[in-house]
Amino acid sequence: MIGLDIAKTVFEVHGRNAAGEVVLRRTVKRSQVEKLFGNLPKAVIGLEACGSAHHWARVLGKLGHEARLMPPAYVKPYVKRNKSDASDASACWEAVGRPDMRFVPVKTVDQQAALSLHRSRDLLVRQRTQVSNALRALLAEFGIVAGKGKAGLAHLIEQLRAGKLELPDDAIFSATTLADHHAALQAADAALKRRIQTQARADKTAGLLQTAPGVGPLIAHATRASLPDPSRFKSGRDFAASLGLTPSNNGTGGKTWTGHITKKGNQGLRRLLVQGATSWIRHVSKRLEKASPWLRGMLARKPRKLVAVALAARTARVLWAMLTHNQPYRAPAIG
């Protein structure tokens, strides 16, 4: 087995034989990695699931090795004192041999390309929100306050471009620059969203997932890219747990306590599921007969934000079941 600590340009390799003796300990540059592993006997190679890890796992796989990706949090306990790249590689070797270690499936090129659409869109949405807040704050310094929401900001930008705001020339120039940047981000976000929706419409399985309530093209596309093989999870709860939508558990002395949801996992898909659940709750709140008995009961006794997270976890389980059995959504009987 070999432990590999990857980086941008310098890689650390730590290998041992079956007796646990160190037989390989080298620092190699990026251009030397393929040549080194191409000359080594076939081995199990453990590395952390971090930036570029999936690429290197695919490269090592083509060379005949078995690459196993591990969550960095699961490797960290095996790092001894005085952390360094060499000790990280040693920790990867130690962790990959543990019988109870959990591994991250290696993503294909198509999977990573599909997920890049969502990650790029997430970045654009965050930047657009930052620019919106900056523009509102700039104009508020001169006593001009926009209305709430996107409509209020759009009306403010319209007045700015029409020259109806009494502002100094420098403030007008700054505000116009922010407004132009906001428009560019909005156009880029719309282009990415259209591409995702087009791919979701062309995918039969994504269309199947959209039969579930609160699931649209974005959630269906992200789920397909994140979960190509549902059999890697034993149950829908395990899939929900991988998204950070299940509560944390702490216990000692035979007593256990259930805490908040962990929020450890696929942050992008978790966010989309919560947004979809929030939208569905807003939709059925006007006509409760459309809601399932479970959702009606939750809304009657719990805050809406809490219900949205619970519904997101429930939706994750439903999506796993739909992918596992390749069946459309079947609504529960409404009494």
C-alpha cells in the first residue's frame, strides 16, 4: 500500500510492504508522478479527497493501481505530531488500510463537468448577492434606500441609469459600475441555469426525479451528477446523512442526545434541497389539501424553517428510493 499526499506542484509518496517496513519515501514533482507510479508494482494507493484528487485517482487507475479517496477528516486522526507533507502521506498510508475506513467514489470526467455547472452558479449567486448589498449600502450613504427584494433593487438601478438620482459624479460612476457588474453576473447565472435545465430535460432519469414534490431541474441534475450509483448507500437515510441533513448524536454512559443537523457533506445539493422544500411549503401553505399528511402535521406544530429542513431530508430519502427502484414518485394517500 502507498500513501500519497497531493498538492499543486510537490507530491509526497509513502509506501510500505506487507510487513509494514518503509520501502518508498520520496518527494516528487507533478511532472514525475505518472512516470514514478508507471514503474511501480500494482498497489492500493490512498489519498485525501481534496482538490484534483479525482483527477489523480483516474490517472492512477489507468496505470493499473487501485486509488482510494478518503475524507480528509477521517485521515487527520492518523497524522502524528509536527504536521508536514511527509507525515500527511504517512497518515494516508495508515488510514487506507483501516477496515472501517469510508471511501469516496472516484468521479468520472462527465460527473465533474456536470457538477462544475452548479459550483460555478453558486459562486455567481454569492457574488451577485454581494454586489447587490454593496450597491444598496453605497446609495444608502446618500439617503437613497431601495425597496425589499429583487424588484426594489431593479427599480433602484432603473432610476440610476435614467439619471433620476441626485448623487455626486463619483458616486454615480461607482454605482453604475456595480450595476453593470450585477447585470453581467445575472446574465452569466441565467446562461448556466439554462444549460442545466436543458441537460435535465434531455435526461430520462432526471425527468423521473422531477415527479417528486419540490424537485425541479436544478435538484434533479445535481442529484444525478452527485449520485450516479445509489447502491453505494444502504438506505435513504445514509444518503441524507451524506448531505448533512441528519441530526448529530452524542452519548455516554448509555444515554444519547440528538443535536442539530450536521451540515457535513454535499453543501451544494443540501442547499438546493432546502430551497426546493421551502418553495414547496410556500406553494402548499395556500392549499393544504395538496400537502401530504406528514407535512400537514409538521406545519401544524413546527416552525416553517425547521419543517423545510426536515422536508429536505425526507426528499433526499425519496430521491434515493426513486433511483434505486427506478420508479416515479408515488404520493402517499391523503386522508
